[in-house]
Amino acid sequence: MKKLLSLALSAVLLLALLAGCGDKSGTSNPGGDAPASPDAPAAGTITIEYWNSAEGAMATSTEYLVNQFNETVGKEKGIFVNSVFQGGDVVEKLKTLVQANDYKNFPDVGQIYAAGLSTVLQMENLVSLDTIYSSGEYEITLQKEDIYENFLRSYTYEGQLISLPLNASTMLMYYNKDAAREAGLNPDAPPATIEELAQWTDKLTVRDGSGAVTRYGLNIQMDRYELVNFLSGVSDTGCNYIGDNGGGRDAMISKLTIGEDGSLMTFLNEWEKVIATGGYKAVNDDERGEFANGLSAINFQSSAQLAAMASNAEGKFELGVAPLPACSSQYKASAAVGGGSIALFDKGDAARRQAAWEFMQFMASADSQMYLFENNGYLPICKSAYETEAYQTFIDGNPNAAVAVEQLKNSDPGMQEPMDLINWELNTLCKENFIAWTAGEITKQECHDNIVDNFNAKLTEYIRANG
């Protein structure tokens, strides 16, 4: 594994999909009402540490599931999990320990986002989960075959499963159905291509007597993750890896390929139609708040934001939810997996590794995954969860949640965020150049070249400096 460092993306904003925690009809609940925090572990109990980035509603769910484990599987097997919040980026905390050669203070399990994998890969105490599955030394309750291929691919490098998917999501299109009706659009037939998105943006834009925009048809800031998703299917093979070596998962990424293969310019040619409407806002001042208050009519957010978006729209307008539009009718859209995973670190104690693996399997189990789906909007990572009565009951009562599930099933598993080593640089380049292009400060070609050429130059220098 390569010893290249990466900074993780800002932590995914985490909000609840339903208000309660397991007290609603049809809600999956791994063990009844949420248990109170358990007392200190009994003598002889193996205590492991779980570092996480859970905030808001996800923090509540994390506490529930950790306590549930401690009171059930943990109590039965003599394991106690100490959950420790480490801010928005666990990887940054781990890097600090690595730089101090302080591996003894590593957690047993850490929550890792996909953008942070290239950093974690170089940590010598990381345990490949394929060695867990193949060693014959661990009890396996979560079969690898039960995990959706899309999620496996997201956390795999050079054929090795690096971490276990935990809280998975995809990007969705949210739109104001009432505004669509008023504009003469069919609210039940949302845009399926970027050209159709441009048409909707134009018709949904409202201006005052002076011509100033009072409601934007579309508001989305084109950061790295957004661009990756829109480029996902722009390929003759149906899967755009964004960079070489399978987007950095088959081997170390050395360049972006979206310039040389023409996919970025193909997308920019379509997106130019959106900009030409004059009703597209390219800056994220408060995308979700402005959408809720009728200042924009279309917005793109994580599937984990579904409950928050629905709650914000309640009493104001009917919320529409749709999958991502394809670049054009020539291509098929695919959604990259968002969210996080949990990684296992070797503390030099076989019993602790065994205990940590028990906890990880509990968190990824069908029951726990359904709990996160119902309460936080994260997609279950195991196929068996979708076969439960709890899943069907929930979907029957929350049909918008099915949009994210169907989008996942229709997406190419190979389409993932690239492991681009200096992802923060690509994020900045995307944001700044799309804003400048929208404002007329640079041309379409300059936007293209600034993103591709500048990132590849920075990546080349980074590889040279870090070897």
C-alpha cells in the first residue's frame, strides 16, 4: 500500500430521517427501547475504543447502537465499547498520532470517510478486512457476499477491503413540485438530463420588475463530489473513473483522465445550457435554507438529508425527490457512494481485534443498518436488510426514500469518488472555476483547463514530494 497522504472531505452533514429513535410503528429496533448508557464494564471485560465523527441526529443514533451493543452482544461476549467523538474528521486525529509514531493510542475502530482512505492506507496498523474474512480465526456473522458491491468498491484498494461500509448515502435531486405546477411543468416527470434541467431552471426562475432574480430555478455549488456525480456516466463504458488506475483504486492515481477522454468538456457543454438561463446560482450561501424558503426551486443534496428537506418544506410546498439527471440521453447516470465506513486497527492484542470485529459486524448488521435507514436516511449496506419486513413497511410509508435505493441499484458499482490523494485541491478548483465561469469571469475552456491542468500539476508535485 502506498504511503501517500490525503485530507478527508468535510464530514457529511448528518440529520435525522424521522424524529424518534425506534418508537414509531414499522421502525426497526435492534432491541426495543434505547437502553440507558451502561455502567462501567465488569471485571474481565475487553474494552475497545471507537472513534467517530457523528454529530446531530447521527450522534444520537451512534450512542443508541453502541449502548445496544454493550447491553446485548457485548454483555454476552464480555466486550465493552467506549465511543469517543473526535470532531468532524477522525483521519486528521489519526494522522497526528502517526506523525508522533504514537500507535499505542490509536482506537480499535475508527469512522473513515471515502475521501480519507488514501490517508489511512499508509497506516501500518490498519487491518485489511479481507484478512479477517480469509483467516478462519474470526466468527463471521456478516458475510461479505451480503454487502452491496457498490459499497464494497467504495472502500476497496488494490483488491483489498480496507474498511467496512457503515453510513452510506447517494446524492439526490430535490425540487419544489408546487413551483413546477405553477410554471406549467409536470411535477411527476422531473428532469432526466442536464438539458431538461436547464429547461426547468429557466421556467422555474422568477424575476421582479427590474429583472432581478427573486427565485433561482437551481442552486448548487459545484464542488468535487457534485462534479464527480454528474460525470459518473459520461463514458463509452458507462462508468467514468475520473482518474487513471480505476480512479486510484486499482493502483495509485497519477492524473485526472476527464480532460484527455473528453468527458469534462462533454459535461461543460451541457452545463453551459444551465448557466445560459440566468437562473442558476453557483454559490452555496445556504442552499438548503434558501430552497426551503422558496428562494430556489431545485437543489441537490445527500439522501441522508431527506427528512430534513421534507421537514423544512412541510406546510410550504410539496417536495419532489428524483435521481440525478444524466449528462445527456446518450449516457446513463450513476451515483457515487457517499457517507462513511469503519476501519479496524491492530493494537497488538488478538482478543481486542476479535472484540472490535464483533462490534463492527453488529454496526453493519441488517437490524442496525435498518435503524440508521429509518432514523437517519442512510442506505443499508447489506442486501439482507432490503428483504426484511421492516424495510418494506418503511418504504410503504416513505416512498421518497425508495428513490435513493433505486438509484443505488441502477448505478455502476465502479462509479465511486476517486482516491485522488489531494482531494481538497480538486474541491477548491471545482468550486472556484465553476463560480467564475458562471459569473462570466472565465470561459468554458478556461474552466476546463484550470481544473484539469492545475490539479494534475499539483498531483504530480505531491507525488514527487511524498514519493
